Amino acid sequence: QVQLVESGGGLVQAGGSLRLSCAASGIIRINSMAWYRQAPGKQRELVATIFNGGMTNYADSVKGRFTISRDNAKNTIFLQMDSLKPEDTSVYYCNAVGSSRWSLNSSYWGQGTQVTVSS
């Protein structure tokens, strides 16, 4: 069974920091993991991606403020969010693309965690 367990969301003031974690289990091989976010009334937005080789990609809106990283041994990714802005308020979703015993190159999602940044 594939499971993505997220943690770290919460309420912070503008300028503060949060660190999101996402632990993936049941995936034999992970090709990439990413963080998305979706605010009310908006489409889901890709925030940051990390690939097997360590290459990362960020949305322009978070460059210089957010950092995605991965603990390969634990199949866990992190999103360090610094200098948070009210516009960062969103539900953040963890995503993993990989293979399990049941399927190949499937996309899996976490349950989402709320991040709220107050002014």
C-alpha cells in the first residue's frame, strides 16, 4: 500500500517559516517527488520538484524562499518555507511519481496540509 504522510502545516505570521515533511511508503522506486499547492478558487500549482539525481525545480513565486530536499534513505521530502507571505496561504500537497508492487510510474498524492500565513 502506497502512503504519503504529510506534516508540518500550520499558522504562521508573515515573514515566518514552516517546514513541511512528506514520508512515502510502499513505493519501490521513486522517480520524483514534488510539492503542490492549491488555494481556494485557484488551480493546483506546482511549487517545487526534486528528482532522483537531486535536481530541483521551483515556481518563480517561491524561488529564493522555499527549499525542497529529500532524505533518500527514508523516502521523505521536505519543503523548507522561509519568508512566508500571505499569498503563500494554501493547502499544500505532496506528490510522488514512482513504481509500486501494484503499478508502474503512477502518481500518488498526500492528503494535503493547510498552511496559513497571517499579515
